[in-house]
Amino acid sequence: MRKQILFIVALFALALTACNNNNDDSTPSNGDLTLNLNGLEDLGSDYVYEGWVIVGGTPVSTGTFTVNSSGALSATTFSVSKSNLDNATAFVLSIEPANDPDPAPSAVKILSGDFSGNTANVNITSLVGDFSTSSGKYFLATPTDGNQNPLSGVWFIDNSTGSNTAGLKNLPTLGDGWVYEGWAVINGTPVSTGTFKTADGADMGPTPTFSGPMGGPAYPGEDFLTNAPSGLTFPTNLSGATIVVSVEPVPDNSAAPFTLKPLTGSVPASAAGGTNYSLTFGDSSFPTGSVSR
């Protein structure tokens, strides 16, 4: 009788072990998301980049990282729920405050791409804008001092028809989180002409203003007449300067143009006031890359 009981107990233990083995799921709960991104810039100590996978229309954070002055990412591989990875339809990269209490992505979204298989090729086109047909013209003038220093101001105006029209063409409408900003790079120092949302209205103006006492035209631009930044003297001569139209994040903690510079041009050494010069489109400053799961 005792042997029978021991035999039954042994059978029970064997069955329990088999049951436990059958329920042992060794499938990993997490997988790796790997970023291969180029062209991102150092955001300083106040902001970080944050990745998101879109699962059922909802953004799910994949983690944050920084970028150093050489463009290297502080991390390129992130552990993410395998279920979220498997069901993700797209990847989005946003810019977030370093100390961010909000679990949702900010309005400043810079890269995105849909997954095709296990890879998403990402770019700025769907989130920031398509600049491939953008172009620009500007002329030098200082209307806010009666044009007494015509080579010391830049205005994004096309006067080729004899009347002023918007000099910036086919700029996409920017959503929340982004704004345009004009720049003159004078002796290596970038100086803002002001921020703007539309090419056919006055800009929102830099602070402090550099212009003179008279009113300027209702287009983006600036006269560099007063309140010169350290190392520069106003009025100046913009001959040889570089003119830039950038796309800036909002808020913006940098006094230099952001990495997105869709339009640039060099002021001729023999520049004349009131003459149109061209800005050309270039995407070499745009970040790109891929994400794999």
C-alpha cells in the first residue's frame, strides 16, 4: 500500500513538472529598435531627442537620447516591448525638454517614416515640410533709415516686376512647433532678421531690433543699423555675407540657425542696393536615416 502511494505521488510530481514545462514561455518580451540617423544637431543641455513607435495610431515612447557636437548619438539601440515593435506602423522622432513631465510627444516632430517590413526610412518631409520646390530672392536696402546705408539690410522681396512681391516662393506652411527665420552670416557671425510664418507678411522681429526709426516693408527682413551683437559694427556692408532661411523649433534655445536650412545664398562681393539676388534650395543640412526593428 505504501509503495502504491509513493508511486501515485511520483506520477503527480512528474505530471506537474511536465505541465510547468509546457507553460514555460521562453519567447522574449522585448526586442531591439536600432537607429541609424545622420544630420541631427546638438540640442544643448535643455532638450533631448525622443523616439516613438506608432501602435494602433498611438505614440509609444522608445526612449530619449542626445547628440554631441560631432553628431554622434548617445544611444542607438533601445529595448522596446516586442508586441509594440511587431505592431508598429511608423516611427517618429521629436524634440523634448530634458525634464519633461508630459508623457506625450511635443509639437516639435522632426523625422518620421512608415515601416516597410522591419525598416522605416525617415525624413523631414511629412512632419516639417517638403521644400524641394522652394526658392527665394532678396535685395539689400535699409528702408528704416531712408536707405542711407543700402548694403546694411536684407529683405526677402522680389522687385523684378517693378513692384514688391514676396521673395520666398513655395515655402510649405509650417505646423505647430516650427517657424521660419532669416539670417545674415556676417564675418562668420549669424545675425537674425527675425522669425516669420508667411513670406508675404512682416516678420515677428528679433529682440533687440537692429533697424532704424522708420517703418519697413511688410515682408520678412531686417536693417542692421543699431544694437550690433558683440564683435560686429552696424551699419555694415553685407557684400560677401551668406543669407540663410532656416526652419527653427519652438521654443528655440540657440542663437544660431537650426540644422534645417532649406534656402541659402551668397551676397556678391560687388553687390548693389535694390538688386535682386537668388537663394537656392539645398537639402544637405536635412537629417535622414533609417530605423530597424
